[in-house]
Amino acid sequence: MNQKTPVVILFLFVNLFAFAQNDLLKLGAEISFSSEKYVLTRSGKPYNNYYIQEYIRASENIQNFTKSIVVMAIIDTTTTDQLLALKMKELDKMKEKGTKLDYKPFINEEEGRMIEYSIHDEISFQWTIQRFEVQKTKTNKDVGFVFSYVERKKITPEQPLEKIKSSVDEKMIGYVNEVGAITLPKVIIED
């Protein structure tokens, strides 16, 4: 990853969301996960077939939040295997370009397809669990639904990378089980 890549990614992220708070997926202004409330902070439709919404913990602010829920809906996605394969391909490409990351897919017939991954550099660590599901629109189109739980941490002398990774390893299975067990909300897309 070259020096400009993070800036370009941040610029695209900010522009794609344009900081809109419209509930494009009709999920509500607030959702709950792991006994915590998350409020809608951004919502966007960067492409005709792609919607994305971000929720942060109600107790945090957009400038320095540590936990979030990101929900994506991709119209005309046919299977959860397809969604998982696309995510693994994306992560593999990032790894080839030098991004420090690890991932592990989970395939369970009852809970569907999931992936857990972490990305880090010298100053920050991000850990994500994603669950994939296929839903239907009102007109019976397939919609790939991606529910993501995300944690971010700053790497410091008091909180070195290895300590953060150890903490994540300790709680990973619990969170994977929790994400796998929740009933995912139904998206409502006007198509």
C-alpha cells in the first residue's frame, strides 16, 4: 500500500456517504447488538445496486468511535457463498498489496456464511466480523445482505499490537457466535 492509499480510501468513504443520515434500508435510526445501542450516522447509495449504512455506539461520537455496525445491501447477489468469496478475494488483493491482515471464514449451515478479519498498521487495529445473508426485495430480486460488527483500537505503548490481538482472540468466538445467532433485520429497498 503506498502512502496515498489511506487518504484516497478515506476521501472515497467520506464522499460515498456524504454524511447523510437517511435510513435508506429502512432498518431504523437505532439498532441493538450485544446489549448496546447503535445510532445511524451515515447512509449512502454509491452505486445503483449497492447500499451502505453505518451505526456507531450511542455513547460515542463520529470523530473517535471504537465500535460500529455496518450494514450493506447488494441487489442481484444470488448466494451467501458468492458474498463470502468476493470478500475473501478483496482481502487477498489487499494482502498482496502489502496490507497487514488476517482472516478466517466460518461456514455453518444454520447460521450461514461469516468471516472474521483484522487489519492493522503501526498505529491502528481494526477487527471485523461479517455475516452474509440473501434476502428478497418487494419485487422478488435477490439482495445480498452483509451485517458487520467492527471494533477499532489505537496501538500505543500501553496497548501494543500483541496485547490487542490477544484480547481479540479471547473474545472472538463469543462475538462470532453472537453475530451468527442474531436475527438479521430485513432490508426494505424500494426497487
